[in-house]
Amino acid sequence: MKILYALLIFILFALQYQLWIGESGMHALNILEVELEAQHNVNEDLTERNLLLEIEVLDLKNGLEAVEERARSELGMIKDGEVFYLLIEK
């Protein structure tokens, strides 16, 4: 009978080890939950960025003001009749 109890206690400890410390146990679950939360944050940031890019694409397709603004800021272009002044701080 003592051997049976010892065997049952051993099985209980082995199962508890698997549950709390094992490869697919609670510790691994906690790590996966942290990684999942981090991935949700990354996805949220990328979704926001995609929305801003979509708005910018629609603006570039529909209006000339956005194209003109891009040409001025990124390419340094000016309109006919405008004078370009470059201010240099000392």
C-alpha cells in the first residue's frame, strides 16, 4: 500500500511540474501573453501608420495642393515669379 501511495504522490508531483514549470506550462503561457501584448501594440501602431498613409495617398490622388507641398518641401521647387531666400543662422 505504501508503494501505491508513493507512486501516486510521485505522479502528482510530476503532473504539477509539467503544469507550472514544463514546456507547455503556466510559465510558457505567461511569456506568450507578454509577447502577444507586445505584438498587439506593434499592430496598433502599424494600423495607425497605414491609415495616415492611406489618407496621404488619397490626398495626392485628388488634390494638387499636396503635390505642390511635396514638391516644395522635398524637392526644393518654387513657382514662377517667386523668389527663393535661404536664411542661414550664425
